Amino acid sequence: MGNGNNNSSVVSANYINIEDLSVFYEDKEVLKDVHLTVYSDDFIGVIGPNGGGKTTLVKAILGLVPYCGKVTFAPEIMENGKPKIGYLPQLNEFDNAFPLSILDVVASGLQRQGRIKFGKKDYELATRLLEKIGIAHIAAKPVGSVSGGEMQRALLCRAIISEPKLLILDEPANFVDNKFEKELYEILKELNKEMAIIMVSHDIGTITTVVKNIVCVNRCVHRHESNHITPEQLKNYDCPIQVITHGEVPHTVLEAHN
């Protein structure tokens, strides 16, 4: 069965099963006994306090940190022995001094398929993605000459160029202006028709209007089959949160908790 949030007759597939997962940094247990399932139609918002393990959780799924336990991928999301996952990291991992163009950055997302050289069709695809995101005019610019927001958009193109089955984004709204942040969430809603999405964010007030499910992370992990956050859910990861809004903005008021 699927996650129960899709009203269509299509049954969502089980993409990832996480069982008994724990992660240690030196002697500190960052994640403890995690059990989590990711479905094909999921759009998960990962929330929790700083240092609670949000980024560690997605890095464990990506195989970027050692862990105890099991992370099992369904055959449907595997290609050449690797899971088809696109990843937009929290920080820009490119060396700004390296002579790499924005177009090259986007095309480099095809390396997940084991490729190191790219042809005309690959660069045409990269250009179309840059056009879709609205930054085709910077395609030839070196990475060191663009703004943080422009780089973040290019990295989103890089993450989806290989047509992944799952897209993981770690604080994707960092370094972007309010206009693109709104456009980004609209783009993600469209992408969710084609792929599952896991998005880490500290901006609870915004992501709850976008995502379908909430995963609370504070060493332990709790999945909730809704985008509505209740006081009981917040107690699960012991994180006091204050939300301030102006005007006619949809919002949720939560009771105080310690």
C-alpha cells in the first residue's frame, strides 16, 4: 500500500526502506534506531532542531556517511547498481576558483550514470533546464562569478538532469530571493508528479503549505502522514518554534511546550 495521501487510484510504490539505522560521529549517537519508508509519490518535509540529525539522515540515504542498520532500495529506482537519486546539498561544494562554467556544472549531474564526457545533446538538455529555471543567460559564466542564488538554481538543474526517481534537497531556499523561493516550490510541486521528494528545511511555516508529509528528526525520527504539525508532533523532537506572520497568511498556532 501507499502512504494514503494520494487520492488517485494509483498505488504508490515502496521506494526505500530504512531499518534500525543509527549514525555515530566519534562517540556521539546522532541518529538512533531509525525506521522510515519512502514512497514513490512522497513529498516529505524534514524538520527538526539544529544538530538534530536532519542532514545526517539524508546523507545516510545517499551513502555519504557510515551507519549501522539497513537502507534498502526498490529495484524500480536502481540503475546500473546505483539508486537514481538527485541531490541538492546544503552548501555549494564547487571550488569557486575552478574554471568550470554553469553549463558544465549542470551537465556534471550526468556523472551519476557513470559518464565523464558529455556531447551536444547533453549540453542542449542542460541549456533547456537552465532556461526552465530562468538562468540560461549565465550558462557560460564561471562558477566564481555568479551569486549564491544563481548557483543554487544551477545545482537544482544538476540534481534533476539525470531524471532521478528521488530528489533530495537540503535547505534549498538558502541563498535565494523571495521571488525564486516561491518559484522553486512551484517547480518542486511539478517535479513531484514525476519523482519522490525529500526536502530538509528550517522554514516550517512555508514548507507545510508545500509538502505532503512531515518527518520530525531529533536523533529519533518520526514520520507523520500529513503536512499539519500538531503540538504532539513537536514534542516528539523537543523543539520550541516561534512563527510570526503578517496579513492574511495561512498559519498554525501551537500551544507552548517545554
